[in-house]
Amino acid sequence: MKSPVYFASLEGGTNQESMAAKVQRLFDRAELRACIHERDRTAIKLHFGELGNDSYINPVYVRQVVDKVKGAGALPFVTDTNTLYLGSRSNAVDHITTAILHGFAYAVVGAPVIIADGLCGKNVFRVRIEKKHFENVVIAGDINASDSMIVMSHFKAHEVAGFGGAIKNLGMGCAPPDGKRAQHKARPFSLRDRCIGCGKCVGVCPKSAITLVDEKSTIDTALCIGCFECMTVCPEHAIDINWEIEIAPFVERMVEYAYGAWCGKQGRIGFVNFLTRITPDCDCVPWSDTSIVPDIGILASTDPVAIDAASYDLVNQQPGCTGSRLTAHLRRGEDKFKGLRENTDGYLQVRYAEELGMGSSTYELIRI
Ligand code: SF4
Ligand code: SF4
């Protein structure tokens, strides 16, 4: 059966209604209200963006969802989990400060910020899933404690998963640092013949795992946490991982975590994907690069698989933006994520989530 995915376009000629109004109308048409009961403590799951990044979802649009949740008689809070790497979001104090600096203050979004895994990422809940990679997964305690959830995701490319959308926001995004560590088993290595010794990877590594030896990058795998930030910054593609052996299991682990966050709340989670500022990197990097395709629109659904499948297809139907980091697969219909990183397979997460019963990759796109 096809899952409905509601779509508010941002194409030229369709902009006679504000983005904020479109978010509200999407919420109603996709019947996200049905996920929420009166007096629910409703988590609005977001990514507040690493300090320096500015492609995260505009807090004004988050306010529209908060207002809808309040209108349903529930108690919304905006939330995310602490990061594995040392940055501006690795504990709740830094994380809330970053969120407020990025506009997620009560005065703007109309709801408090609560970091779902607590001050130091130790507020966790173990969920039994009995899947291929994990018997149990650890989910942030206040994600688990919430009664319902609206997952709002900025859809963009990702250096290893191919893209990040609703499934990744559930999987990596609802996991405390211990859960993120369990998913990130892959470790990069440097290709000495390609390395020019620029040191960019050294500067970005949150664990000081990289040193230059004879002006060549060298990674200490005992220190490395597998965050892949070094791969993102290397201008020479001189840092790699074993794609054939490591990437499919990484994506499957991430999807199993998504399943763990989703399975206790079936029918109580709504999803909103923003296909705007579709950057080549995730919002964990402290910058926002030029979009790889033009802005497309906003999607809403109760099916995380369908909304990511539809988002993936809509991006690939666009022409690539010249002047962006996308230099291959620029034509409409070509896979933009493979154009950026040929070894990734973004659709793998869609297929595996469908296999786990989280939804359907067959969808009906309904324009509002
Ligand atoms: S960023 Fe790339 S080229 Fe520069 S030192 Fe690191 S591995 Fe070498
Ligand atoms: S993946 Fe790269 S940046 Fe991240 S910890 Fe390992 S060596 Fe450092």
C-alpha cells in the first residue's frame, strides 16, 4: 500500500503563501494531530546545528509545529541528544546554549529546550529490539519518556549515510553518546599518496587522533571515535574507509537504532522533512556549504520510510547547482548523493527500514 506524503512546494510561482503557513497546513493535511493526545508530553525532535552551522531548520517554522501541538492540548518541548564528539553540543549546558544562540529560545519557539539524554548523556533507556546487529539499543531517556513525537528533519547529504533525513534523525539523533558510539564502528584511514599535509583533518578531529608524520596524515584508531569529520574536510579525498565492508553495517546499525526509537511509539510519531538548503554535509559541521540543488519544499507524513524515499527522489529530480561541491550527476534524474560521494548508497537506509517494518518506500506524493 502506498503511504501518503504531503508536499508543499517552494518552486517559483508557488510562494504566495508564507513558509510558516505552509508548515501549519502540512501538519493539518498529513493529520499529524492524530499522533498527539491531550496532555501528552510531546517531543519535537530537532537538530539545533553545530555552532557555526546555519542550515538547520528555522526556529520560526518550529514554532508553527509547537503551536499545533499546543492546540492539541499537549505539552511540547524541543529536543535533541548530546554528541559523541567534543563540539558545541556534547553536554546539555553547551547544547542548550548553542540552541539558544541559534534561535531556539522559548520566546521564539514557544517551548522549552530539553536535552533528552541529560547533562552528560547518561539519561538513557534500554530498548530490546532483537535485530541483526543489536539485541538492545540505548535511547535517550526523555525521548523514551515522551508520549508522542514530531520529528522535524533538515534533509541534506551525509558523508557516510548518503543522506540524512527522518530515519537518521530517529537513529543517530535519538541516541545518547553511548548509542552513537555503538553505531559508529567504522574507522577511517589516510591515503598517504594522496595526502598533501595541509593539516585540515588534524584541526577538525575532536579526539586529537590525527597527527602529521613526515607531513602525511596518520590516524590513531585507538583514539578515533569514527565521527568522519576528517573525511568531510579533506580537500584531496585522502581519508577513506573500507566502503564495502563497513558502510552497509553502519547504515543498518543506524536504522536499528531508528527502529528502537520508533517501535514504542507506533502511531504516535509524525515527520516533517525540510528540503531547503540541501547542503553537502550534515548540520554537525560548524559551517554550511552551498546547496547542491535548489530549494524544493517541505514534506509531512506519518511514515518515516515514505517521507525519506520521497525526499530522496525529489532531490534527485532536481538539476545540480553549479558552483556547489556537486560536480558529477548534475542532470535531473541523476543521483546527487552518489554524485557527491560515489561509494555511498543513501537508499540503503530506506530499504532496511522498510525491511524492519517501519514503513513503505512506496508512497503517494500529495501536493497541497
Ligand atoms: S586534510 Fe587530507 S590532505 Fe590535508 S593533511 Fe589531512 S589527509 Fe592530508
Ligand atoms: S573519524 Fe576522523 S575526525 Fe573523527 S575522531 Fe576519527 S580521526 Fe578524528
